[in-house]
Amino acid sequence: WDRVIFGRQILVLLANVDLLFEQVAVELETKLEKAGIPDWDVAGRHLKLLVFEFSLLDKQVAPYQRFVQEDPEVVRAAGLDSDELRMLEAHIAKIGGRLGLHLCRVGERPSMFAPLQQKWSSMNSTIQKVRRGIMFYANGTRLLSQDLQHAIKLGMKVAFLKYTLDPREVHVCYRAIKDLLVLVPFLIILLIPLSPPGHVLVFSLITKAYPDFFPTPFTERRQNVMRIYNEIKPAGHKRFEAWKS
């Protein structure tokens, strides 16, 4: 009976390792799918590190997974190390904790603060999403302001200095005027009290009929270009100053 009990204890450990591994894999995949380009700038390095650690862990867990459905006597006879399994279990639970999961290990009682920790993690995630949304619209507003200022300067040069716009400058002026005109219906739809999926559905239907409906400063493409430009601008400015000196 001692041998049977030991075999079943190993089976319980194997089953829990397999369960925790699956939960972490699903959560990690979900976070990767939901991470848009703005999110990737904030959480990308963290997620890439977790993927790397999880892939190493996968190689350690794989040899044990074939024993999950075996008989306790077969498991005992295979000489599996319970301490090593507990270390794997702890490592998986640690990665799950970094993803916001609260996973229970074998023989561990759920913490009385686990519900509070889950609520705090959910609230913190919501705060981060709201913060990223505010930054997105703030960056879009700044981009639109810069476009309008540039278009006004070009218009004044045409009016007072008899300047002839080249095709690129004409495109810049046209884009700024178009963005200003579509901004009003864009804001009206955005302020309608709908759920987030409702807004996504409305905007997707509109963009199918009118592909240029979105103001370009409020698209990920323009903001990514601005972000890349801001990252390389200081380095280019320093090289230019060094060249001048």
C-alpha cells in the first residue's frame, strides 16, 4: 500500500503540473493575442521574456507528460523524482503569478487574500489600458495640431509669398483638412454611449464603406511613425551637432 500511495502522490503531482502548465500556456497565448502595437511598447519585453522562460520550461515538462495517464505502479517503477516535480510546479506557478494568475500547488491551501489579489490585478490591468488609451488620444491630438499648424504655414506662404506647393506639400494640406473634417463625426460616434464591442462594430462597418473615415493622427500607423521618429530624432540631432562642431 505504501508503494501504491507513493505512486498516486506522484500522479497527483504530475496532473497538477500538467494542469498549471496548460493554464499558463493559455493565459500567455491570450496576452500575446491581445497585445496590440501600443501595448507591445509597454509589455512586449516582459512577454518576450516570459515566452523564452516558458519554452525552456516546456522542454523540462515534456518528458513527464507521458506518465500522466499511466498506472500508479508504472509511475512508481519509473523512478520519478517528486522533488523535481515540485520544483517544476513551483516554477510554473511563479510564471503564472507574473501573468496575474493565482495557481494552487499540491498541498497548498488557497490564500485568504487571493480574491483581493485577483481584483487588484484586474484593476491594475484596467488602469493600464485606460492610461494607454489616454496616451493614444493625446498623441493623436498633438499630431493633428502639428499637421494643422504646418498646413496653415504653407497656406500663408502661398497667400503672401506667392509660393508654389510641391505635390508632397499639397498632400499634407489635403490630409490636414480631411482629418479636421472627419474629426467631428468621429468624435460624435466615439461619445455615443456604446460598449467597446459596439464601437468596434460601428467603426468597422463605417470603414468598409468609407476607408478614409478615420482621422490619420488617430491611427496606429501614424502614431507608430511618430514613435519611431521620436526614438531616432535625439540620436540624429546629436550626430548633427557633432558634425557642426
